[in-house]
Amino acid sequence: MEKTVLIAEPADGLCGELNPFLEKTGFRVIRVRTLKETFLTLQSQRVDVLVLDAALLGDDCGFISIIKGMEEDLPIIICAEVNTPELESKIRQQNIFFYHIKSFGTQDLEMAISNAVFKLPG
């Protein structure tokens, strides 16, 4: 069965960086730009992992709780451009699968996506 990765980000950064990895692994990619599009996609399609840009969350991590309420077992990977201890702490309290800082490159993010898709520990 085909595995689906939903990437929610306001710009094309992550999708472009991850494209070679995603093509090589054969994962189907759905790309959205807003929280509303993310929500609607999760309601209408089966998704194996959500990669969510922290920029979409702003200061409110409540959206993660909403998603967890809809899809309790959905692995959520949060990607942050700029990391602060407060942001990381707030996001990690939401029981996410993985927290990625973009400046660290994509290797650990690629591994986290693979682990999430195949239900391995993060």
C-alpha cells in the first residue's frame, strides 16, 4: 500500500529539500500551505505522517491537539526555522513524533519520516 506524507508549510522550502528523498522512497506527497488545508486534507484522505512547519502554528500549539483528537495515532513531525526553548517545550508537550530544526539539514528529518511511516520509534 502506498504511503502518504502530508507536508504543511507556507513556502516551498521543505518540499523542495525533501523531494529527492521522497521520490526515491516512493512516498506519495500531498502539499498544503495553510492549517485549514491541512485540516481538510486530514478529513478527506488517509495520511501516514504529517510534516508541519512551526511557522503555521505561530504561538498557538492548539492545532496539534485538534489533529491528535482527529487522528490519535498520526505521527506529527514539527519543523522549526528558529528554535527557542519555549517553543520547543510547548510543541513537545503535544506528544509529537519528532521535532526538527531546519538548520540541522534534512538527514534526521528523512529518517524521522521513514520511521514514522513504518511505525518505528522516533
